[in-house]
Amino acid sequence: MSRKFITLTFSVISATLFSLGVTAESAIGNVSVRLITPVVLEELSPVDFGAQSSQNGICNMSSGGSLSGSSSTCTQQGQLGTFKITGEEDQSVSISVSAGEADSGVSFSPALVSDANPVLTGGEVNALIGGSLILDDAVTGTYNLFYTIIVNYN
């Protein structure tokens, strides 16, 4: 007797769900996108510390290119690095810099000395890079160190 009851109950539930219109639904979603000009970077001038003593120490380059630090390490005026950033007019960007690898006791820790979140007025802006030259048992010679600049739209 219980078997008939279960079958009958299932049939009643199935008939009730079908008559209530319980079925799958579908809908169409919308997608929106605004395509903008890609960011382009162009190095206009490299960071340049000039000729410095090979004595251990740190030489810091400020926003004007002036050098300070260990008295015998910083001996000349430096030149800030400049990157031209072009992209979508009147859009803001975020700029960051990071150090590359050291070379034979010489390393560079870059610092952005201009606005980190500028607006691309007229579709462009310049980023200025200074930073610190670190000498640790460096051998005399000419060094070409590298750093990374990253620019993203905000």
C-alpha cells in the first residue's frame, strides 16, 4: 500500500509543478565598452648622474636634478630622466617605477619626482624620474643600469 501512495504523491507534485509553469528562463544581457587610445611611453632623456667617485655611498637626485649624499660620492649636477606619456586626452593615469638589477656593486633606486596621477592634458604628459645611486664596493667604469616605468589608466 505504501508504494502506491508514494507514486501517487510524486505524480501529484509533478502535475502541480507543471501546471504552475515552473520552467527554465533565459534573458539577454548587455555589454558596454568604451575603447580608448593605448598608452605610449617614449624615453626623452635617461637619468644621468654624470661622473662620480667610486667610493661607497649613496647619491640622491632631487626633483631639480641636484645631487646630495655622501660628500665625496656626489660631485656633479645630475639630469633627471624624462618619459613622454601619450594617450587618451583628459584621462588620468597612474605612474610607478621600480628598480632593475644591480651591476658590480652599483645599483639605482628610481623615484618618480613628478605627479604620480597626472591627467593627459592634450593627450600627453611628461614623467620625471630621479632616485638614488648606491655604490657598494663598485669597480670604476661606465655603467648602464635599468629601471621599469609602468603607466596605467585610472
